[in-house]
Amino acid sequence: MPLIIALIGFFLIKGIFQLPFYLRQWKASLLVALFTSLAVVPLITILYHETSLDFTFVYAGMILADIVVLNLLVQNNWWKAVPAAFIVNTIAILFFFIGNG
């Protein structure tokens, strides 16, 4: 999958599926979705194509990074950040694996 399609896909997935959790802070939520997509997609693309790293660790790292970023930048609420990060990153990593075979 081309990198630009992966970036757009991750941004749309994160933006849409985070929205129910952070409806009042939708601008900050979309900004976090853009920021994390720009940071994560090139990294996981390189890791997927150039290494034989187990993606369970990458998936866990994506979830932890999103939890921290959502908690610090959008709203200081762990009860929203944990399920939002888990759901969003599960759908995003499935999109990544389907697109890359």
C-alpha cells in the first residue's frame, strides 16, 4: 500500500472512531489523530517491510502512545483514553495488514 493511502486511512480511522469519545474536544481529537498518524505510519511501514519484528509489540506501543497523547493533549481522562486508543488502533492495524497483505 502506498504511504499516502496509509496516512489518509489512518487519519480517517482515528478521526472517525475517536470522535464518539471526544465529541466536545473534536478539534483537538482530530489534531491528535493527524499527529499520531504522521508519526506512526512511516515507522510501522518501515518496520513491516524491513525487519522481522513481531508486530504484537508494535501494536502495544501504538496503543500506549495513543493513550499518553490523548490523556495529555485532549482530556485528562484515562477512562476515555484507554478504550479509544484500543479500538482505534485495532481497526487501524487491521487496515494496515489488509492493505499490505
